[in-house]
Amino acid sequence: MSGFAWEAFARGLAPCAGAALLVLLVAFSVGVRRGMHRGVDVAWGLGFAAVALVSYGLSAGEGEGETTRRLLVTVLTALWGLRLGWHIARRGRGHGEDPRYGKMLAKAPGNPDLYALRKVYLLQGALVWLISLPVQAAGYVIGPVNALAWAGTALWVVGMFFEAVGDHQLARFKADSRNRGRIMDRGLWSWTRHPNYFGDFCVWWGLFLIVCQAPAAAAATLVAPALMTYLLIGGSGKALLERHMADRPGFAAYAARTSGFFPRPPRRD
């Protein structure tokens, strides 16, 4: 069991919130200039990377915590956030507004840009700060890295595999014009209908495990992976996407044979 530098951790909360807010405000200014707000999804991953880097600098400057754990969490979070941001930016290149945001802003009362700032950018900035609490806390855990941290790293690796490979497989599938209108049911997508969301789930529970060496810090930051799990399964992830896909030809059969979230071999027809 390890200790935790509560006062130093508390001093870092506001600067980390400022880092998340800055990334989202820059994305907002870009969105206003371009006349569309799909770039906020790119800022989501970049916001986590920014918080991780700021937290690393603050905790190292405080002289608290342990260097290996601090560096480990920062690298893992930055890799995840930068890969996600790059993937979403590449996927959206050459496309117009995201239909989700277009539909929402078409009904916005008053100025659509200011509505997007309140309902999308500031909300996502707050979520980035809240969900990244284990990342912020990891730099202030006192004591050498133990088996929980390496178990968390292994879970992170599983998550990155599912997320990155799933995204790559889906991109290749969509690039083939012969698949237009068809349901992606190959590779990892035959084991789970949402390998990318399952990957996110593993990444954030893995990062949380790294903090669990200090039980009090783990209890204080448990809200972060729990909230991410809700968003992935019941919020803006799986539940929302499947409502949009429910009427597509072949989706009902695909859903009947393929796990909704946690991977398993597909059922036989």
C-alpha cells in the first residue's frame, strides 16, 4: 500500500482543467472559422494528451510521487489521445459537418456557434478533466511501481489493440466500394459490435489500475472510469450508434450473432 500527496494533487487540478479548456477553446475557434464543428471530436483525444503532459510537469515540479509511474501514465495517455485525434482527423478529411452536430445546431436557439460552445465544447472540456482524474492522480502516488501498475499497462495494451486494429479494419472495409451499404462483420467486428469502444473501456480501466496502488486515491478517482464506461455503453457511444443503425439491412442478424460489447466468438446462424 502506498501513500498519496493530496495537497500537491489538489494544486494541480485547476491547471489541468485549464489545459483541457484551452484545447477545446482552440478547437472552437477553428470550428467557427471553418463553419462546422466536427473538429471537436479531434480535440477530445488531444485534450487528454494535454492534461497528461501538464500533470506530468506539475507533479515532477512538486517533487512528489514516483518517476516511473508518472512517466508511464503520461506516455500511455498521450499515445492514446494522439492516435485517436489523428484517426478522427483523417477519417473526417474532405467531409462536411458531422450529422449529429448538424442536426443539433439546426435546432439551436439563438446563435448556433454559441450554442455549440455551451453544449459541446465546454461539456467535453469538463468531461476530459473529470475522466482524466486517474491520470492526474498517478503522478502523486508515493511508492515504487507494483504489480497493479503493470496489470493496468497490460490492460491498456489490450485496449489499444482493439481500438487501433478495429478502426483500421473498419476504414479498409469502408474504402472498398463493394461494401457500400453492408454491415462490417469481419475481423474484430465479428467478436464485438464495438471493438473501438471496448478498447476505450480497457484503456481507461487500465489507467485507473495504475492508481489503485494508493487505495484512497483510487476511491477518489473511481468516478472517471465509471463515467467513461457509461458514455461508451449507455451514452454517446454504443447506445446512440445502434439506434442509428437499427433499421439498416442486415443489422438485426449481425446483432443476433455478435456480442454487443465484450468480445466473444460469434454465434452460428
